[in-house]
Amino acid sequence: MQNRLADATDPEGALPVPTSVHVFDAGVRAFCRERGIRYQPWGVVWGNERVRLSVTVGKIADELSGEMEARGLEEGMSREVAMYLCVLGLEKGGEVSLFVGSRREERMRAALEGLEVWDDWVGQEDNREVWRGWMRQLEREVGLC
């Protein structure tokens, strides 16, 4: 199921949010999770400025930038890629697929590299607990989860 992930509480959003959209599409995500339907959000970055600028997303980007540098990847992790990772991590076992709409090769490469680094990093037990803490922090900060 493909739907716009939007913060209905953010009046500074890139597009007007229909009144039927709940905060970060929570109702639709729950419906999909309960029925085993894969949820694919779009508008993750440009529709959620408050999340992109959050302290937690900045922490995630900084921490995983170090992991990327350790692998010899030139660019660190951007806040945009960190947001994608948060969306992947917010379903707590549900099925979420990312929809990255960029046509620019370098942005797509950065997203794929970031996903690979995150997948390896969060695969380590100590890091999984750190990740869960960040997701709890993001929930308190912006209500994304």
C-alpha cells in the first residue's frame, strides 16, 4: 500500500495535508500491519521537515557517518538518509518498503550505501538497543513512531 507519510500537525509542510491523514499516517500503517500488508510511504523527506531537522535524526546521521567513514565511503550519512532509516525502523516488525523518488544517481547511491551500513550496524546486539533508544527519543521528540 503506497501512501503519503505526512505530519498532519506541521503547518509548515510542503503540501497541504488532507484532514483524513493522521499524524505520520499512523492509522493506515496500523491497518496495514494488522493485515500483513506492506506499507510504502512516499514524501518522506520533503513532507516532514520537522523530523528531518530533529535532534534525533541529526544524532543518527552523525553516528552512522562515522560507520560510513570507517568503510572508506567518502560521504557521511545525510539527515535525509537517516530519515529513511527511521521510517524503516518505525514499524516494530511490520513490513515497510521505502520509496526513494530521486532521479539523481548520487542520491540513490547514498541511500543504498546508508541502508547497507545501517543494516550491518543494527545487526549488532549492542547497537540494536541504541537504535531502539533513538526510536523512543524520536517518538517523544516528534511523534513519528
